[in-house]
Amino acid sequence: MLVLKNLSKPLSILAQVMAFATIIIIGLIYLNGALPIKFLGEDLLTKLTNIKEYAVIITLTVCGLSFACKTSLIIFIPFCLLAISALACYSIVLFSI
């Protein structure tokens, strides 16, 4: 697990950047809903909402991976399987509508 332990710091930095970008997207969506003048078009709002959902899942996955890299394979492998299944299930739900 030494290789994975060395990945913990870059994954942590990536998670911080992704969390910042996700908060910006969420803020734009909520601000558009709160203001009387809608500055985002309906098409762009739909795309940003889908991006937001993926961004939340991927950001949480990267945060969890930065933690799981420091632990044993007993925690790392099930976490990876759960993260992949969460993203796959969301994709199935998104594209079946």
C-alpha cells in the first residue's frame, strides 16, 4: 500500500479543488432560483444540475479515496466498489428518464 499512501496528498489537493468548483456550481444554481431575474437559461440550468450531481458524487469519491489510500486493502477495495456502483446507479437513473 506504499504506492497508494503516496497518492493521498495529490488526491487531497484534487478533492479540495473539486469541492471548490462544486460549491460554485451549487451556488449558481441556488442563486438563479432565488433571484427574480433568471440569469441562467433553462438548457444551461438543466446541464448544470446534472453536472452538480456528478460533481458531488465524484468529489465525495475523491475525498474518500484520499482517506482510503492511507488504510488497508480491506477498506480500500470495498470503498472503490461502492463508489463505482453509486456512480453507475446514478448514471442509469439519469439516462433512463
